Amino acid sequence: MMRRVTTVAELQRVIAQFRADGATVALVPTMGALHEGHLALVRRAVVEADVTVVSIFVNPRQFDRKDDLAAYPRSLDDDEDALRGLGEATPDLVYAPDVDEMYPSPPAVTVTVDDSLADRLCGASRPGHFDGVATVVTKLFNQVQPDLAVFGRKDRQQLQIIRRLVADLDVPVRIVPVSTVRDPDGVAMSSRNRRLTTKQRTDARVLAAALAAAVEQTRAARDAGGTVRIAELLTTMRDVLAEAPDVRLDYLEVVDPGTLGPPRPELPATSRLIAAVAAFVGEVRLIDNVELGDVDDEDALLAGVRSSEELGG
Ligand code: PAF
């Protein structure tokens, strides 16, 4: 049966009992407002470990705008219903501390992510965001002490920063990435989608469509045994995004998956690259990405976008 705990002391008492029986522990860190994308992370955690803990905590330290923090949906009871709906994949524990439990006093020591990873892509328009993420994830790792933690590939920059966090600080947690889950209209699932109007929802499809165009261009070059030019990929994606003039671009980039920095201008089409986009649809900022050269990630994206085309989108 799934239990809710709200304090570090209670969390650690319950986990110690599981550990005493030799159980392995998985953590799925979330900020709640759970959707199918989060549930995919939980399903994966349940397969990977004996005990699964889902943390639900809207972390104020990773919001640079007060209005964004205030608007972030909070729905703990609905979240727990969604987790119970997973049947056999229902997690064992929901850890839902309040802000005072997580930050009993303003921390004097926090985790700082180097600008080379933090100040680009999403970090460029959200100063301090990844320091806030890295700090709370470090606290969650220390509180839960999981064997593994599951993160979505949708927040690709976050995933990379967490990978560097565990590598650089010798944190003994295995990071398990899970592919982006898409709605039938191709839009990557996000807690923010529920703030879109019907028209905005239609406009939002253009993000995945732009990435799909980059996949198709790369695949064509790969089939021909050729190269890809980053500038050409960007032009292709920009042309698709222009089809929804109300969508305001925040960034559109093709980056190296390890450094998140600019790749060489022309590379073999088999290279691993991340095509990433962030855009405002109305007031809602959406992100999406695909890992070019990772056939599973490319296929998952194309399947979502094509099914939207079949629906007449
Ligand atoms: O991805 C999220 O929901 C958050 O950034 C995380 C990892 C739960 C940290 O607050």
C-alpha cells in the first residue's frame, strides 16, 4: 500500500525498514501535477528497484519568477490518485515535504552548476534555475539515499546536469533516463500544458514538428552516408516554427549532448546531437528536444508527430 510521508525523519524511518529487508530503493523526483510522462518514470522505477519513492515538492529555489511559482499547479490528492491508478506499478512511498521541512532555514551552503552547463539553453533565460534544481536534488538524494533515480529526457539539460552532479560529487546514485511521453497530438507532456487554450494547444504542435523535420533531414543525410550542417538544421526547424506565428521563440539550438555547447558546424550525420527548442505559447513556456543519432529517441518523436498528422493536425 502506498504511504504518504511529509518529514525527513519519517521518510528515513520507513526507508530504513525497507533497507533492513535488503530492498533496493528508487527515487522519482517530481514537482507534482503528475501526468503520463511522470507515470512513465514511476513505471520504470518500479521495474528497476524493490521500493519506489516519488517525491512531490514544488521547489521555490528553482523558480526565478514569483508569478511562475505561484501559477505552478499543486494537486497532491489528484497526484496520489494517479499513482494509485498505476495498479502494480503504484509506488511504495510519496514523500511530500512542505517548504519549511525542506528548507528549515535559508541554506548557507548550496550546489552551484558551472556556467558552461547552466547558463545556456533553459538556463540563459532562467538565472539560478539549475543551482536551485541541483541543490534540491542533492538534498533529496541525501534524504532518500536511493540506489537509483529516474529523470525524464524532456528536461534534457537538467538530466545532463544531474549526470554531472553525481559524477563530479561522487554521489552513489545511478541515473536512469526515460524518453519523453507525448500526447496523441505530438506535444510533449508537461504540467504546463493544462494552461494552454485550445488554439494554443494546436500552436504548440509546431515545437515537435520542427524537431521532427530536423530528424528527417538528419536521417536523409545518414542514409546517404553524408554529413549534417548545423546551420541548415536550424533553418529547417525555423521554417517549421514560422508556421505558427503566435509562438514566440525563446531558443532554438543544436548542441553537443555532453557539453551542451556548440558542436562543429558540420559533422557526420551519425553524430549524437541534441536539437532543443523553448518557446512561449501565450504566457506558457514550453520546451522539447530530441537526441539526433539516438534512433529510439528519434523514433519516439516521429511516432508522436505522425500520429498527430493522421489525426488531421
Ligand atoms: O524536473 C522536475 O520536476 C524538477 O526540476 C525536480 C527534478 C523534481 C527538482 O525539483
